[in-house]
Amino acid sequence: MAVVLDETTRKLLDGKNFATVATVNPDGGPQSSVVWILRDGDTVLFSAIASRRKVLNLTRDPRVSLTVFDLANPYQSVELRGTAELTGDPGKSLPRALSRKYLGEDPPPEPDELARVIVRVIPERVNAFSAWAMTRTARGGGPPGRLLA
């Protein structure tokens, strides 16, 4: 069952923060890679080349974990666990939108024969982590705090 993302999570996903995507290999082992993301309501999109291992894994087993941490405060992060839906992206519109978000410009052209898919992550569980109190302590800004999860 999909979840509704809170405002803090939405802000983190909307920033220029990278995501680590974890999928399950055929042998049961983990496979992870770093991707650019775009939030679409309470789901998260990323683009992938159709022949990549993560796409092959998600085609076989749609379970996925996506972790994002705040580049400005790496002690704030969120993990989204859920399922992935894959759709073709013949016009390669998502890579353009992602490049504009992260770089402020269009990406270089790709060969037409390079097939891309849009991966939509539908979160079923959200695990947020914030250690604001710890970062204050690390900077000498107050007494030791506790981890907030």
C-alpha cells in the first residue's frame, strides 16, 4: 500500500540530492547504483538504460529501496522501500527533466538505439533519519543529543 510523503521528505526529494537505488540480483544479493531523481506526487522517478542490471532486476523482482541524504546536511536522510513500475521513455523526456534539475541544462544527445525506461518508485514504507542534535554537538553547539528517527 502506497504511503503519503511528509513535507520534510518531499523537500529532500525535490532538492539536488542524489539517490542510491538498491535492487535484488538473481542470486539474491544486493545491487546498488546512484541516480538522479524527480518526485512526482508521492512517487519518485529515475531514468535508466533498459539493458542495465537494475532494470533487469526490477523487471524480474520489482522490490526496490531508494535512499537519499541531504547534501547540505548528510545527517538527514530518508529511505523509501516499495515497488517499481517500469515504462518506456522513447522520447527520453525524463533524462532532459533530470538534467535541467541537477545541471540547469539539457543533456548531450544519446544515440537513438539506446533505449531508456522510466522507473517509478511507489513507496510502501518510509524510514527517515535526522541527527540535527548530533550535528550541533559535532560543531560544538550544545550538549550531546539523541538520534532522531
